[in-house]
Amino acid sequence: MDQQSERVKQFCNHPLRYARIKQEGVITGRSNNCDGCGDDSGYGYYCELCNIQAHVACIGWPDIINHPCHSRHPLKKVSPETIDYTDGKCQFCRSPLVDLMYHCSICNFSVDLRCWLNPAPLTIYEQKSHSHTLTLMARKDAFTCNACGLVGDRNPYVCLECDFMLHKGCINLPRVININRHDHKISRTYHLGHGDWECGVCRQKMDWTLGAFFCSRCPNYAVHSKCATREDVWDGKELEDKPEDEGEEDPYKVINEKEIIHFSHEEHNLKLGDDDNAADYEKMWCDACIRPIDSDPFFKCVECKFFLHKVCASLPRKKRNILHSHLLRLQYGDRHGKPFKCTSCLQYFDGFKYKCNFNSACIHMNILFDIRCSSISEPFQHELHPHPLFRTSKEHKTCGACGEDSEYVLSCIVCDFALGMDCATLPRKVKHRCDDHVLSLHHGAGSSNGQLWCDICEGKTDASVWYYGCDECGVTLHIEVLHIQIQLLYTLVQESVHTEATTVGRSGIVKFTVSNEYV
């Protein structure tokens, strides 16, 4: 046995890091192998001071230890499978006990290796959390956390003087934050005060005697602590004692009451459209939302054939949105470039977009939201559902419109209904070559006999899902068939086939015009 292996067999009293053996070697610039057995697979511990890494089984752990949180009896080293009366979780981190552990059979007290090597502090003094020292109560007793309002089942930090209990993870909750559900900063408090409070994220009732986040400018707005600090809600920034964000960046400069310079088209001024060419409006499409100009006020550059609805010209350069926790920035694309795929609805789009450049992870994942999805706010009202919808959780759910699993969904807090973003942004009306009339979006439950057939794929239409139909001719189309055709059209665009494909927002009409009759 070499010297390094000998060192592994000796217990190390330094803090150890638990990680994948091979990955830790790459990070630290040392060998990728376990110093005990020489293998590079699996997980183990690494000591930065000793430059040792080894599998759990390759380290000479002591057979008996004394733990500061369980001073009454020593703890013995055992394998989890030899004990059948525990709850199978570590007393401190609640992780499943899968490797070696230390156990007291008298008190049924178990701790895994990581929590033994890096024990929780017996006392914590954090002035921003509480004015007194908090003491760890290492017991399996249920308690209600004064910070988040949730019930814990073990190990609170307590202040006996104040009858005050906290989860360890709630001691360092941020004091002031921004979330993607509200325009103002919100602040943490341990007592909301009397009132009929509803969480601004999950939309559930709140216990006003417990801690939460509240808005000092909006007297009726509050959020559960756990909801406010969810990774899909909060960007992770503590804003206490931080200056206010920089002011808004204007999307355009006003030249006069009928002329502007827009950041997306600085080479020419945009002029307010007039009614002289109203007959040509159907041929004009807004370069931001890719919807027809119709009779809406708009700006134009005749030289470049560039058009913007007046409302689209005023889109903010940066904004928060319920679909992503970071601040998003408005970008305009190359008018002759490739369409992009929206992160939430997964549909292709070639208009303006909101992009996240908050960190390298979001840049790498290319987080992009089209104008339709980024314009959705709460409460979201859809004419085919009687109740308002909210982005209450980040869980995948089955979309009630198409029956498919969706990652980004809007949920009903009254009934068990969820709507995926691809269906939430479906246009209410479409024009398709299969019928001379405009087709409207219908709820499947509205069918008299439930026997509907798609006029494109000739498959049966599920009476429980949504579809497009013509009230005059009885023509019906699966919504997923239109999704597929839109994707096909955009693929043809990217392959430089002479195709014009245009989708629009929630309230407009979709037009598909293809030279080779794909749609």
C-alpha cells in the first residue's frame, strides 16, 4: 500500500466535500482516481487541505463517535440495511440513508456521514434574522416555522425567550427582493398583521400570524416566504441597502407627434400611418408581433417596408415576466434571419423577442420568449375557461386544451384545469385553405355528439380537447395539426423555400399562405 492509500485509511478531521470522484479530479486539477482503490467511478469525499479523495468505503471511518447534538450516548457506525426501525432519513438533512451512517439504537438517532463531517452549528446569531441567539433543538418534533409558515418535523432553531422557531434554511432568508410576479420590491416580515391575505404566487390563503414577504407600496400584496424564494420566481439577488435599478430605457425617441426613431430601426425615422392606404393594411404585418396591421394605429418605414403597431413600438426594453425569474431584455431579430423557438410555448416565431442574459446558464440554454408569451400576465382570462388562470407552480401538468404534458402552464385555482403556454397563445381565429370561412377555437365539450373528425389528418377529434371549427360548414381541425404545419412552414423558411408563414397573437387571425399549398 502506497503512502497516499495509508493516509486515506486515517481519519481526516478537516471539512470534506462530497462529489463525483472523476468530476472532483477535473475541478481540482488532480488525479481522477480514488486514492484508496484507484477507481474513478462513483461518489466520494475530497479534502482540499490534504489533497485526498476517496470513496466512502475506502476511508477508515471510526467505529464509534460522540456527536455534539447527541451527547447522551455515543453513535455507532452501521449500514442502513442493518437497521429496520428508523425512518430511513438523516436526523439533520433528511436525505435518505444509503451509505454508512452513525446511529444511536437507544434514541433512534441517525446521522449520515456528510452531516457528521459538517455538523450543524449548535447556536447561530444572525442579527438580521432575529435579535437573540438561536439554539439548535436536535429533536424529531413537529413545529411551525415563524419565517415561512411551513411545518417542520425536526431540528428547529429556537429562541426560548421569544417562543420563536425557524428552519435552519430560513434563518438567512433575504430581506428585500424582486420577484417576477410584482412590479415593486417586497420585504420580509415575521408578522403580516391581521387581514384576509392571499399569496401572490400560489394564490392560497396565508396565516397572518406568521412570516412572509409584503409590498410596502401595495397594502394588499404579500407572498409566502417559500413561494417568493422559489428559483422560478426570484432571481437570487438580495436588494437590502442596494440602490434602485436604473431607470427605464425608452424604446424610441419622439421627433414630433407623428414621427419617432425606434431602437429596432435607427437607420430611418418611423412615421405614423394614415388612412390613405387602408386597403393595403391586410398586406402589412407588424415586425414585432407578426400580426396584421388591420385598423390599429401603427408606425411605418415605407423605404424598408417596416411596420410596428403603436402598442408594439412601446414595448419596454426590459421587463419581468411570470415565466422566468430573471429580468428579460427586448431584442429585435434579423428580418431575413431564421425564426427562433420560444422557450415556453415551443412554437417558432420570427418577430421581436425577450431574452435572458442574466447568467451563463441562461445564455447557454438560449432562454427566449416571443411577444405573445412574454405579454401574458396574471390573472390570465381565456374565453374558453370560466375562471382566471395563474402561474402557481413550476410543476409539469397535463394541458386541458390538448391533453399533453406541459412544462410551462397556467393553472386554475377554482377547478383542476391547466393550460399549456402553446395552447394559451393559440389564436382565437385562423384562416386555412381547407375552408373559405374563418375557423374559431372551440372547447371539445361543446360538441353535440362528440363525433368530430379532423379535415386534415382525418383522425377522430377527442371531444375533451380543443379544436378549430367552422360553425357554418362543420369543418374541424386538430390544434396539434396546425402546430405541426406551422413548424413545417418555418422549416421551409429556414431552408429558403419560397414560403410565407405568419402566426399571430391571442386575439388576432392567423393566415397561412404557401406557394406550394402545404396549408
